[in-house]
Amino acid sequence: MKSLLLSVVLAALGSGPALAGKAFVSNERGNTITVIDTDSWEVLTEFPGGNRPRGITLSPDGALLYVCASDDDTVRVFDTETYEELYTLPSGPDPELFVLDPAGSPLYIANEDDNLVTVTDTQSHSILAEIPVGVEPEGMAISPDEKWVVNTSETTNMAHFISTEDYEIKHNVLVDQRPRYAEYAKDGKRLFVSAEIGGTVSVIDIAGDGTPTLKQKIGFEVPGVLPEWLQPVGIRITSDGSRIFVALGPANRVAVIDGASLEVVDYIMVGQRVWQMAFTPDEAFLVTTNGNSNDVTVIDVAREKAIKSVQVGQQPWGVAITPE
């Protein structure tokens, strides 16, 4: 019995404490990546991220960090523990945003200058396809069943629905002016598309076969804020669909939308020119990037309240947080 107890104690000691989570922030003008401890909300370090890093995401296991180095025309891949650059992936010209298949490959990349979506195999480091889309593609989303990839094209003002089976566009949905971001609800039954200049979020219902239908558009109104400052960009949706958070750019607010009624229920004051957002794995916190105040804001999701500001690099753009 004593031997068994000793083995249990030694195993517990050997396992060590759980590793802290990390938030990685791409600083577009500073050409760096800031790393933040998501337990203490303190900056751990900052490392070079290439020229004009924007889109940022993690491998499913959190071991690899993918960064769109837009002015380098490549995706840079870093080790999330050592911060060493391991290799680059072909991305096509001017990669801005991308979405990774939940299986870890492929990576679907929006090429703003060439009106393409590039499909890159993260294992073989090769391009699988180049898909012509509308003018100035930016937003990228993948359906929960992995059958559809959506690209939003800023000048064409459309959401393009691309089959992941043959990389062909099957549906186009017209939205408002300058769509910047797309996000599926976790059940796959709705897609939300932000329109920066149009000032709205389009709600698109998704049928069982993936066919999209525009349901409605959500507008925003904040007392004392000029309508032209209400510029929706990043969108995040809680796993249960009860809350939808929308970054409103130079309005310096995050809108809170009720997932059932689709009504705006609150606005949270954050930093200047709020752009992109990411949840911690337990969805207890939402982190926003604020490009003009060079910081991120930490929002307590349950309280729907900003609780902390953390200074990062110059003009933070995107944020990715390690999984559990």
C-alpha cells in the first residue's frame, strides 16, 4: 500500500503544473508578435513576425503559430514555445486573412491583391489550388462540417461559398459595402458577415445542404458616436450561440448581440479602433485588438465588461489564443 501511495505522489509531482495559456497578437505596423500570459494578463515577450503581420491562427494542438506576413507574400510558421520561426508556407501575394481546416490542413488564404483564395497544404507545404473570387478578398470562414469555405470580397460586396470538395464557388450572397469578416455559428445553421462601410452585420441562414439565404441585417447605434464611425469588423460567437460580439472599429466599442432575438443589447467600451477578437478556450474572456491605442482589451464575457488593458506592439491587428 505504501509503495502504491508513493507512486501516486511521485506521478503527481512529476506531472507539474498546467501550462499557462498564451495570446499571440500580430502588430501590423510594428512587424512583431506580442505574447501575453492569459492567466496573469502580463506580456511575456515580443518577437519578429515578418513584414506587416495581420492574419494569425494556431494549429489545432496549439504547437504552431501561423502568421500572414502580408508584405512578405508568405505565411510564417513559429513554434509557440520557443518562438523560433520554423519555416514558411506558400500563400500567394499579399495574404491578409486565412482559416485553417480543423483537421490542421489545408489553410485557406485570402490574397487581397490578386482576387484569389489560395489553398495550401500545411503538411507538404504545397499549393493545392488557387480559387478566383471577387475583388479584394479578405474575410475567411469554414463551416463546422468542413464542407464549405466562405470568402468575403470587399469591393464585390459578396460572400462566396466555396465547396471544399472541388474548390468551386457554388453560391454568392450580396451583403453590404466592404465586408471584412465572416463567422459561422457553432451549429453551422447561420453565418454572420460584417460590412465595415455598410455599418451592418448580415445574418445568413444555412440550409442542411449548405445553401445560404440572407435573413436580415443588424445595424448599430451608439449615442454620441457618429454613424460613419460604426464600422463592424471582427465577429465572435459563443459556443452556445447566446451572444454575438462585434468589433466596431473607430467607434471603440464591441457590440453585444442576443443570439436568439438578434437584437443589440449592449456596447462595451474598449481601446481605439477595435479590430479583431478571440476567446480564451473556456470563453470566460474575450480579447480585442485595438490598432490606434496599441493595446488589447480583456473583456469578462459573463459580466460583458472590459476589465483590463494590455499594451502591445504598434498597431495590433489580429489575435490567436492557445487551445486547452
